[in-house]
Amino acid sequence: MTPSVYPTGTTIYYPEKCWNGYTIFQAPPHPERGVGAVLIDMNGNAVNLWKGLEGFPNKMLPGGYIMGGTGVRNFKYGFQDMFDLVQVDWDGNIVWKFDRYERIKDPRQKPRWMARQHHDYQREGNPVGYYIPGMDPLIDKGNTLILCHKNLINPQISDKLLLDDTIIEVTWEGRIVWEWICSEHFDEMGFSEEAKNTMTRYPGIIFATGDTGDWTHMNSMSAIGPNRWFDSGDERFHPDNIIWCGRQTNITAIIDRKTGKIVWQVGPYFTSTPALRNMGQIIGQHHAHMIPRGLRCTYRPWECPERPLAGSGV
């Protein structure tokens, strides 16, 4: 018989063993509060609740600001499409908003502009979205990198409609100044003929949206930021270049910001070299990114060597 009473709140807390701070997360729907983002302290006390903020994800900025979205598109017509990307102050007032990527007309819905943001975004000043010594995200100016969706057909991949991934750069004023479309670089990704044949027939179909192919499912992207590999002369790791990972394709790659070409890649196969075979197959990775300068990878409680990437298995 399954238990009917579960412990709630903070259940284990050893202050001397923790990096003490605050945690922001998406609160589950509540009959009175609805959805929202909640900030808690180490004891589980709610410090603030931003009602109606439905971030994918939510991120804290200096000065008590938080970023997220105000709603998500009906899953009958879109998959993980956020209406917008907003920045709100401590009291929940919107101080910045972007939604003008695509004007959408869904059945029985009024037309509206949407950002179609999903999974990730980064404000200028901080490449990875968490604390970096001396690299704070800007709160009253600067550009924002946003991971978005776009529906299209690319015959190289499949004759079915694709839910493609795009990366855009948006100014503080909401102007799109750069766009990268994932499917345009299909030939650079090194798929085998067997994989291409499979993808043609079944490009990651999402049946709820009418047989749309979520062929890549990118779940993270960020600027690389300052790093020792670029300092030593490797142009592929230019701080402005962008690293991303695709869950469906098992690919982690770096985009050259100036040309848009893929200049560094791990996956989809991990057998071509001794180093890759030693690494082992990576499947469905999330949040691959460069460890910022001033931090280090610690996957054990004792010292470990630095690694160029952090993320699931990378």
C-alpha cells in the first residue's frame, strides 16, 4: 500500500556542508494562486512569489529581477512555445518584454505575436545564466540570445512539417539582429545514410500537434564566454561563439557566430576515434555549456581536473 502522507518543505539541511543561497523554481498550478515562480530560502520559506510567471525556465537577475514568460501556447497547436520572454521586477511589474518573432493564428484563437521561446535564453553580460565571478547579466540594457521554434519543411530532412529550432539575438528595444536556423546546417552534422532514411520517415513526430517533427529538440544554447582554449589560439572557442545541444540527435556543437557554420561537434556518433570510444555514447544530453572562467568542474567532493564542458555526460 502506497503512503498517503509525504514529508514536505526542507527535509535535510546541513548548513556547514551547503553553498547557502536561494532557489528559484516554477511552482505547480494552484487552485488559488494559479501558476507562478517561487523563490525559497534554504529552510524552504517562500521569499517571493511572482504570480502568472510561467518561465521555461525562470532566471534571476541582479537587483531582484526575474525573467520568464507569461504563458504557453496551447499544446494542440504548438509544442513548448512560450508566448513571450519578459523581465519583471521584485513586485512583478514587466520592465522588458519580447514577443515579436512570429504572428500566430491558431484555430478559434485571436492572432497574436509570440516569441516561441523554449528551454533557454541568455542576457548579455553573462553567457550561461548562473553566477560567474565578475560577469553579471545586464538589467537595463543589452541584447538577449533566445532559443525559439519555427515551423518549416526542409526536403533534405523530411517531407513532413518540422518543428525546427532557431537561435535569435534581440536588442533591448526588441529588434531581431541575428538568426540561426538549425535545419539549414543539416549537412554539417554528419548523419549516416541509415539515420537520414529513418529521419525522413520519422523526424521525431509530436502527434499532439498534428504530426510535426521535433527533429533536433535543442534544449540549451549559450555564448561560450571567456575560456583558456580561445586564449591558447583555438578560434573555434571564440567567446562570442554559441554552444548548443540537441537531445534527439545526441549532438553538442559550437556555431561560429560570424559565419553560422558548425565548427566543433561531439556526436551523433561516438566510435570514430579512441577518445570518443573512451567517452562512451551520450544520449539525450541537457544543458551542455562551457564552464565559465573562475569556476571549475567538481563532480566529486575531492579535487578533479578541469573539463571544457559541463552538462549531462559532457
